[in-house]
Amino acid sequence: MAHPPSSTSDQTCGHCQQGDEENDSSRRDFLTLAAGAMAGVGTIVTAYPLIQSMNPAADVLAMATTEVDLSAVKEGQSLTVVWRGKPVFIRNRTQAEIDEARAVPMNDLKDPQTDQARVANSKFGGKDLPEWLVMVGVCTHLGCVPLGQKPTDPHGEFDGWFCPCHGSQYDSSGRIRKGPAPKNLEIPPYQFTDATHIKIG
Amino acid sequence: MAQGERVNFKNPVICWIDERLPLFSMMHKEYAAFPTPKNFNYLWNFGALSLFMLVTMIVTGVFLAMYYTPSTDHAFNSVERIMRDVNWGWLIRYIHMNGASMFFIVVYVHIFRGMYYGSYKYPRELLWILGVIILLLMMATAFMGYVLPWGQMSFWGATVITNLFSAIPLVGNKIVTWLWGGFSVDNPTLNRFYALHYLLPFVIFGVSFLHVAALHISGSNNPLGIDVKSPKDTVPFHPYYTAKDCFGLTIFLIFFAVIIFFLPNYLGDPDNYIPANPMVTPTHIVPEWYFLPFYAILRSFTIDIHIPFTHVVLISSKLGGVILMFGAVLLMFFLPWLDRSPVRSAVFRPLYRKFFWIFVATSITLGWVGSRPPEGLPVIIGQIATAYYFVHFLIILPMLPKYEKTLPLPNSISEAVLKGR
């Protein structure tokens, strides 16, 4: 504001005439680029802890495993436990359910996976326990809890689980068969700690 | 603003302040003397009504925040305490809860009014875009506010909507975990939603200020959609439109009061008076009425698109639905460039007028579809209506000027007004 516009431009011109013009402007470009790069880096460094702070905190991560006693779950019964705030479906499947799941041709599946692969972790002491199906009970469509844990629940057309929200149907291996869900019910990491106990997570 | 003309105020205090900070002159210029087309109808009340609702929501929200506890153990009970024990808490909460619906009603009317009279066209494109930004912010704010009472619909609405982001290829699940701050919708989610629900209304206020500032650069559109040509076409904003807005506000407040005092839970879902239970999904998850058309669009995409001759899914039905739903809102940003007809108002566009009403009917149909369980006839109707929604924006609007014979425009607003238009 102190200088009228003409004097400002005069000053710039006089300055340019004195020095090497090309050299000077390239030096100025360098300064602009360097300052811009520093500002960019500064922004990222500032934003990182803020964004990272929204990820699960240490105590949330620490509560990420659950131990379950399976001894009370008889054949044909189901148990729902909480793991990481989500329901986990544990089912002691009947032989009929296992046979049904294993008879399905891979071509009929939207997310092809054998029943053997889905219960691969169900083993203890070198013995396979294919009756134990352990899955995260969260529909892979939009996160509802499917019905089918109780005998009185609807089980869908495939003797498995039925999601009431948007009608996804899962079979007796928890694989998606019909409806909008894209994937099979997720298998959490778990292992048998003895013949009747599992640790999820 | 410093260069603006100053008004000579008689009150010496006002005069003293105005000389140093010409707020009063600015208010006089923008809200008292501001020349406004003289042919507004009552649809032009709805901008002022939206501002009224924004202020109402902020004021009632601040008072609710004094009693609300954002914790999964206490949120539901703290809201019930507001309803039962806090002095006048029931009134403040019913105003706030139904205020969200009222806000969307007036904003939707405001948007449809803009569509009917071509208010988004040159020179008001940026004004329109700012409006769409406000709509998006409102949707985010309303969604997060609905989670706060921590009822069954709060919890499951939050679960379904945050899970939409898991449809994003590769990073989807990481984004969802980040949004939740855990492995499911839980206490960290509730806390951050509360923080953002408190913040966003002030962002809306800021964008609304820009929206109004842009309006005061271009001036208001009007039912004829023709430019103001002389001072004879305008009247000062005060007292003409302050009075008209106050009358409209009174009628609106009667309607609002009937809802608050006689039908306070009519627009809500009874399931939200059941405390949130992460183990049990309600049989039928529905969003609040103002999201139903978008919810219907989300659910309309029911097939996976494969890479031809393989089983590799290119776009799953989930991702497709999410793309369509966000697309439906984002499309509105491009409206000024999709509709190239030089005539603004539908009054002079006989074909557009018909298509406008079909579009309104489509939106209402989508709302109905969104409220139904996703099976049988509503699914088919929803798919047809969704397709038409996009056809309207992407095919009908761009093609229309080629076939439409518009009616002759009046020479000026004042001429048309004197003829009784």
C-alpha cells in the first residue's frame, strides 16, 4: 500500500537489470519449489498422526482374542460368542449338513471355496473335526447379523443362514448362495487349544 | 466491503461502530435495500426457512449436548433422561429430532424449486454447487446425529452405512476399520460421530454464508426465469420479502408445531427406542425417510458384473449399488451443464415441465421402494425408477433443448407482472 503500483514495477525492473535475469528467476523458482515441497511434507507429517489416531487404539487391539468352551454344544446346536465386538457363529454340524455342503459343485458357488477349506482349522491332535464350523456372523453385504443360529430361525433355502436385511442366503458351510452379499461368511483366525476349547483371534 | 457506500445512521453508537466496521451498512445493503425481483411466489420462502431450520438445529443441539453422554453404556439412557427428567428436555429433543425432518423437507422443496425454475443456470452455477455441498454435509450430519441415541436403528444404520465403504476395492476394509476405530461400530465410533455431529453444522453455516454471498452477487432468480432489466423489476428486500418470509415462516411453524406436539414419533422408527444390541439385527433396517430414495438406489443393483467369459467379478452388486447411490447425488453437481436450454423457467418449457413432474414422481416412487423390504415387486419398480433417475439427468436433460419449442419470454418482469402472470 505504501508504494503506488508504478514504483513497485520500477523497482522490480531495476533489480532485474542489475542481476543475471535467468539465474535469478531460476533461483526464485527453486525457492518456490523448495518452500512448496516443505509445506507439502509438513502437511503430511501433521495430518498423519491425526488420521492415524482414528485407527483402533492399543486397548481395542489388546482385546482382540476370545476363548470359548465348546463342551456344552451338542451336535446340531449353535453358539454365538462375541469377538472384537462382532458375533462369531460356532456350529456343531450334523453329518447331513456336512455331506450337503460337500456335495455342492464349485460352479454353483458365487465365491468358490470347498467345505474342507472352510473348516481347515478345526483339528486337534492330528484329528480333523469337520463338524465345527466357526465363522464371523456378519453378512458380507452390509454387516447385518444373519439369522439361523436358533432352530426356530429361518435358515434360507440352503440349510444355513439367512440375512433379514437384504435377503442373502448362506449354506451349511456359510457360503454365499443367493442374494446381494459378495463373499462367504468370513472365517476368523482360530485354533483348538484342546478337544473342547478354541481360541479365536 | 470497505469501499461500499456507507449509510448515515442517526444513532450515534451505530454510526461510531459503522465508521470503523461497516457491518450495519453491509446489512442494510444486503438485507434491507437489496433489490429483489418483485414476482417471487411462496416457493421462494424455502431458502429462508432452511436458514431458520439450521439455526434451530444448532441452538437446540447445543442445549441437548449439555446433557447427552457419548458412551455406549450411557448414550441411550442419557437421551431417555433428557426426555423424562431434564426440564423441558422432551421439548428440546422433539424439536431437534423432528427438526432434522423439517430441515430436509424445506431443503428438498428448495432444491425442486431450483430445478423447476432453472435456478442452477448461468450465472448461478457456483451457487447451485455450493447448495449441493450443503446437501451432502446435511446428509452426513443427519446420519451421524441419528446414531447418537444408540438405539437399534442407530446402531444398525451406522453398521450398514459404514460398511458401504468396504465395497471399495483393495483398501475398503481398512477404511471401514479406520472409520470405526475398532472392529465393529462401538464406543470409539460413537464418540467420533458425536464430535463430527457437533462440528459439521458450523461447516454448513460457513458454506451457507458462501451460498448466500454468491446469491447476492448474481441476484435471485425468479418464477419467470428472466433477468432483472431495470429497477422497475425489483422491490427492496425489506419490508417486502422480510414480511413475505415471516408469513411463510408462520405457516411452516404451525406445521412444525403439529408434528412436535401431536405426532413427535410419527416420522421416526419405533425400533430406535430399543437399546442398541450388536448381536441382534432388526428384521427390517430402514433409514429415516429423507434417505429412502437413495437407499432404494443403493439396493437396486442386484447383479454382479463379470469380466466376460470368466468368473472374475468386475463390479460386485455391492460396489455397483454404492457407485449408483453416490452417483445419484454427485450427478447434481453437473446439472448446470447437463441442462443446456437457454430458457431457465419451466413456465416457458412445456416439455421440460412434463419431465420435471415425472422426475418428482420418480423420486417419490424411489422413496416408497426404499421403505419396503427388498423382495418382489418393489425391487423391479426400484430398478426401473433408478434407471429413469439416471436417464433423466444423462439423456433427457441434455437432449431436450434439441426437440423442445420454448414459449416466447416476456420482455421484462414488470411487464409480465402487470399483465397478471
